[in-house]
Amino acid sequence: IDELVTEGVAGKRVFVRADLNVPLAGDTITDDGRIRAAVPTILKLADAGARVVVASHLGRPKGAPEARFSLAPVARRLGELLAGTGGGAVTFAADTVGDSAKATVAALGDGEVTLLENLRFNPGETSKDDAERAAFADELAALADAYVGDGFGAVHRKHASVYDLPRRLPHAAGGLVATEVGVLKQLTDDVKRPYAVVLGGAKVSDKLAVIEQLLEKADRILIGGGMAYTFLRAQGHDVGDSLLQEDQIPAVRGYLERAKERGVEFVLPVDVVAADAFPDLATKAPAHPVTVAADAIPAQRMGLDIGPESQKLYAAKLADAATVFWNGPMGVFEHPDFAGGTRAVAQALTDSPAFTVVGGGDSAAAVRTLGFADDAFGHISTGGGASLEYLEGKTLPGLAALED
Ligand code: 3PG
């Protein structure tokens, strides 16, 4: 982006593809981390006199407008954040390439910012059909003179605004994308050892490819969250009513074997916090949890967090690491009875002198919900799927398009 700014962007319409896909409760933003992360690039362009056209997706609408996925609350928050840093107001276009977008962009003065409505309200954005995506990218290209790719959280998507649009305009990577890629390089090309990885989240199937890669890179892999129960079952333990992906057991057994051969340490919970039903996250009513040994979860109980002994074990396994990557909560952290494991891992990371990276929307939201400050960690990534796919060694369409 610095080169683009040096070449001169004053008076030019610069399209910024951001990832402003934030969690909403009604129209209240519950974690504005992604909006804050988008501000520096937008400000840099506005300060240089560009007419900044910001665009993003939000949620997964099916190619047509849906009020609950509107970016209107995000435009308000972006306006507040820009105002707080000396920037001006943010106008909002009620569509992406229609009359409202055209008029709003035409009305932009130098240094002014507008946000378009959700890109995924147009079927061309996510289409698997190259021609349909190209047609939408052509319409978006007509709104701008240059393109800045700064939506790191979406660079793994082969979508019109991520993959096709940069090919139609002079383009550059934004500051956020550059920072995120720099951090991920430190986890792949140039990692300081011992390198510990903490993986959580519900499904082991979402993490198979990354585990595969990490078996080549990491020294230690700590497993928590819903996926831990498939690991425990693969070791022959009863997991009661806990979340289980039976079909993944052979793959998990294979990983445990390979880890042994390669000297990679797999760390599994030794105890878990269990209840007889999934807790009510709306009322947060007491769930009457019990702590049980991880190798003997009783029938009709489901493990919903790692237990206190596991918390100590995981903290100890992280204490001497030089690099830590963490993706996925350790339990149902949204309920106070099952937040202890996620809190303990967050605390271990903040206590550690290691280079610590928190990857992913859920993990980032979890640490902020639990009251940890962003600067307590080395880096909080704005990309969940994107950072995992980078670590899997995949070519990310949005990065490939920017490098072209
Ligand atoms: C994310 O939340 O990981 C990104 O915004 C991408 O969203 P998606 O998974 O709906 O493409």
C-alpha cells in the first residue's frame, strides 16, 4: 500500500476489500476487532486524499439482501472509530453495485470514506461460475480506479471481490494483510522452538489438514474443545454423551501414531468439566457441572471444558515454549461454568515470554469476552479459516491475486 500511496492516490477512487464480518446480536456489534483492524489502511488512504470505497461481506446470506446481514451497524461503528482518530464521517450505500452505490461513490470528496452494503447480497460474489463472478467483478471495478486487498479473514475465499477484482485494477496489499502474512511466516518459515500449538473448537474434521502440516512443524500439540473427545475415544476411552466424530477416529489414530514416530508430543485433557445437557447460552442458567477424569466420562454426561488438572498441565506445557499458536476455544466459553479452560490457556499465553499468536474469529472473540486485552498477546489474527489454510500450506486466492 505504501507504494500505491507514494505513486499518488489523491482524487482517486480506491476500493478497499476489508473483512468486517463481525459478530452481531441484533444490530449490536459484540466484538469490533475486525473493524478496528481495518481502520489504519482506510485512514492512510483517506489522509492521502483518496476517495475510499470500503466493501466487505457479513455472515453468509444466499446472494440476496437480508436485513439481519446488513452492514449498516458496521458503517456506524466505522464512522465512530474514524472520527476518534481524526477521520471524517462514513457514508453508507444501500447496495453494492446499484444506483445507491454509484451515487454514493460519485458523491465522495477527496479523503472521504463510504461503505458499500454486504457484497454477498449479490450472487456473483460467491458464485462458483467464473463468468458470473467476473460479471460482478466488472461492475465493482467500474466503481474504482485502484484496489487494496486488506480483508485478511477472507483471502482464502475465491470470491469476486477477493480474487477477480484485483485482476481488473492496479492493486496492492493493505497494511493488515501485510502484517498478518508476516506473522504467519514466523510460524512457518522461521519458527523459534519449542513451538507449541493449542487447537480447540468443535470439530476435528475442520482441523485435519492443519494437524497434518503441524506434525511436520510443531514440537507439541495441545488439544481441547469438542474435538478432544474424538481423540480420547481414539485412545479407547469412554466419552459419554460428549461431541464425537466417529468417522474421524481412524484419522486421529493415524495422527497419534505419526506424532509418536516424529517425536511430536500430543497433549490431551486429563480431566474434563461435564454436565448432563448442553448449557443454555441465552439465560446462562447454572449447568451444575462436575469434574471427571477424561478417561472415564460417565454415560449421559458430556464434556464441555477441559478440567482444572488439564488447565495446570496445559499451562505447564506452554510455559517453556518460544512460539505458541492457538486456534479454537477449550470449551463452551460463552457459559461461565465452562469458560475456565479457555481462560487458563489465554492466561498462560499472556504470562508467557513466547511469541504468541491467537488465530481465528472465535478465539479472538473468546479472549476479548473473557476480558483479556489485545496487547497481552503477540498477535491476534483477524482470520480464522484464512490463517489455518495458510498454515496448511494452501495457496490462498486473495493473496495469489495480489501477488500477480
Ligand atoms: C471468517 O469469519 O472467517 C471470514 O470472515 C470468512 O467468512 P466465511 O467463512 O463466511 O467465508
